[in-house]
Amino acid sequence: MNYNLLKGKRGIIFGALDENSIAWKVAERAFEEGAIFTLTNTPIALRKGDIYQLAEKCNSTVIAADVTDLTDLENLYQESMNILGGKFDFMLHSVGMSPNVRKGLPYDELNYEYLNKTLDISAISFHKILQTAKKLDVLNEWSSVIALSYIAAQRTLASYHDMAEAKAMLESIARSFGYHYGIAKKVRINTISQSPTKTTAGAGIEGFNSFYSYSDCMSPLGNASAADCANYCVVLFSDMTRMVTMQNLYHDGGFSSMGISEKLMSNCFTCKGDCK
Ligand SMILES: NC(=O)c1ccc[n+]([C@@H]2O[C@H](COP(=O)([O-])OP(=O)(O)OC[C@H]3O[C@@H](n4cnc5c(N)ncnc54)[C@H](O)[C@@H]3O)[C@@H](O)[C@H]2O)c1
């Protein structure tokens, strides 16, 4: 169902890699709701090629940018303004990567250069996209900016690794920058803490299938899908949520409020591990 919630709005969507990406689903929904936007990802991700299919479907243009590179970001904003014909009303930061996870290093043997990279790509880049946007004054008043987070920012989930530190910092940046940009331009900044979702980044986490089924068993509504997350993003980009800012918003079927569920007790304490 379409509600034209984003009619006349312009934006930038970071992080669509393939059709499983959360950003991909957000782009599809934002397009259905009447938004115009550019899509961006790293040059390597663009070489994979899938994003061009999304661009065609959404009548969008793809612009390469490494989210950690300030020059790339300035260029992305200038080009996007030329293409879209004005300043932006929304941005989605749907980006994450940990070299420590990729290399399979144990958490208590972190490589600190890799940790810096994890933090730069997965958290500080959120500050970079906001600081560059503010410097170039590319966001309209009452714009909405969202980054995607995970409950490992608050709780220890074994094997989420140094991405937990990145998500904690990401959520903190939303609060801190939400204050400064709110005062300056009434820009809203939030994070969405999403259920485990079957994507390339998700599958990179060791034991992802256990995360997925545990949280599905625990949550009264089950895990929220990428398509559900896209609906939530659209509402947060829209004028229907103008006074929501500096929040970490759980989008997880109720998982974050649970201690233990009957389903988990009956499935997992008796299944001897075969539900994983
Ligand atoms: N999949 C899950 O279970 C889950 C749960 C909660 C939150 N999230 C978060 O959602 C976001 C999107 O991840 P996803 O699950 O859709 O996976 P995904 O792999 O489809 O998306 C991650 C994206 O980050 C991009 N990226 C990596 N380094 C970059 C850089 N330097 N510059 C620009 N882009 C870069 C990748 O190319 C990719 O498009 C991430 O922040 C992730 O942590 C995912």
C-alpha cells in the first residue's frame, strides 16, 4: 500500500549492496512513497553491479563514495544536489564492516588498526556524513537522518565482536549530533535498532543463524524483516514523525523488552541445540 508519505522529498541512501540489503528495501519503499534519491556505495561494491538494477527500478543515480572519505562525501552531496535539483530531506546510513570479524580474530586478540577501521566505517562515518552535510548546508529544515544499529550496543551478544563498540558509538553520535543539528536546523537524527536480518553483513557475524533463531524465539512478534524495517524508515523520513529525534528506536518484534519466552523455554532448553 502506498501513502505518498515521501512525495516531493529528496534523499541519499547509503549501503545498498544486493537485494538482501536493508538499504535496498528502504530504497524500494521510499521510491514507492514518492521520494527521489541517489544511491551510494564504495567503488568495490559498485563493481559487484547489483546496485544498478536497483537504480533502474527506482529511477535513481548511483554515485561512488567511501563513507569514511570527506572528499568523496562532498562530491556525493554536490552531485546529488545537481541531479535531484535541491537540498535533501532524508538520508539513510546503512553501512557497517569490521576487519577483525572478517579476519576471524578473537575479541580478546583485537588488532587495533582494524578496530580503528571498524569504528571509522561503522560509526565515525555517521558523524562524517552529518558534519559534511552541515558544513555544506545540504539538509532542509525538518530533515530526517537514520542510521541502523543493533542491540549489541546495550547487551553482550557473544561473537558480535567489535561491532558492539561501533554500534554504541553510532547511537551516541545520533544523540550528540541530534542536539547540535536540531538547534541549528531542526534536523532529526535517530538510530533504528533492527532484529537480526539475513544480509551479507549479517551473515558475516559468526553464529548468525543462532542469533537469528534465538531472537525469533524470544520476540513475541518474531524477528522484524528488512521489508518491515523499510516501512519504519519511511515513516521516520516522513512528516508524521517530526518531533522524534536523538532516539535509539527498537525495531525488533519486542526482543529488547524480553527476559525469556515460553517458546524459548520449550524449544531451546529441551532441544539439545538442534533448533539453532
Ligand atoms: N543484518 C543484520 O542482522 C543487521 C541487524 C541490525 C543492524 N544492521 C545494520 O544494518 C546496516 C546495513 O547492513 P545490512 O545488514 O543491510 O548488510 P549489507 O552488507 O547489505 O550492507 C552493508 C553495506 O555497507 C557498505 N559499506 C561497507 N564499507 C563501506 C564504506 N567504507 N563506505 C560506504 N559503504 C560501505 C557495504 O558495501 C554494504 O553495502 C549495517 O549498519 C548493519 O550493521 C544489520
